[in-house]
Amino acid sequence: IPFKKLTGIIGSSGAGKTTILDIICGIRVHHSGAVSFDGVPIEKLNLECLRSGIAFLGQEPFLFDDTIENNLNYARHDASVDDLWRALELANIGTFVSSLPDGLKTKIGNKGSSLSVGQRQRLAIARALVSNSSLILLDEPTSALDHESESLIIETFDKLIAEGKSVVVVAHRLQTLKRAQHIINLGDDGVIIQGPPEAVLPD
């Protein structure tokens, strides 16, 4: 997985796409092969320090029945208001939040029930960004979104790479990965092929 690039992981259901993200975070232990960060084996790293540098957004991000501000602060309790707005802008939801009468103080309901699916997903991405992690892992971030919401999240990928982040995205929709620099295609027996999109994705 290249540094400061957008890497996409594709493959059939059950091929191990989400498992790879879990292994990167140290949630699961790999039983063969090797995992290293800048040449340092994961076994030699402190897991707490490792995870502090990773923002992981799963398939079903959970939002609290609280304000937007408190949902964002959950990622980093010492984040300033400027940090929160910066994360919202990066996630392409800043304009929406600023249009709300209560702004950051807006309550979003249980699991973000007052928001659309796309807004919930972008708010969850913003919370991941508040942590200011250098590695961003996203598992199916556009699976339940319409085309417009998906396009906004794809724009977010560009912003993250411009910020010097390394981004890994698991996706079924190939459209989601149209701006990736590196694609890994998994099969039942491991990696089928990997490389630049033009070498991996179908025409």
C-alpha cells in the first residue's frame, strides 16, 4: 500500500477485503505472510500508538444521539472548533452544517436519524478526520449512497491525498475508485492482480 496515495481494494464477497483493514489496525492477527509499516513489523509496534495514527470507518458508522460537535469530538477530545470545521470541510459537509440554525450544536437524533444517508456517512468521515490520523481506512464508504453523495465523497478522497494522507478504500462500486493511484484485486486465494487502475480495472 503506497504512502500518501489512494489505494482501492476490490474483490468478490468473502475474499478478505475487510479482513485486510482489520489486520492493518491490529484488530485481527495475520497467520501467514508479514505486515509492516515503513519496514517495521507490526509485531514490534505498540498497538495503541499504531491505532492512534489510523482512522478506521467501518461499513456501518455509529453516530450518537447528540450534537454534531459532540459526535466529532469523540474522535479527539482536545480538538478545537477550527479543527472540527476543517474536518467538516474536508468531508464536504461543512456548507450543510453551517446552514443549520444551530450549526455544530445541532442534535442529529439516534444514529443520526435527522440526517440523510449521505450526510451521515460524510459526518462519520469528518469524525475520522478530526483525529488527524495519517492513514485513513474506509470500508464501503459509498455503498448506500446516491450518485451525488458518492461524488462528494470521491472529492473528499482527493482532498485527503492533497493533505498528505494515505487512504485505503474497500469498494464494490468501481466508480468509487476512479481516482485511485493503486488497486488491489482480491480473489479467494489471495491477490489476483494489483497496480495502477488502467492495469487492474476493466474498461
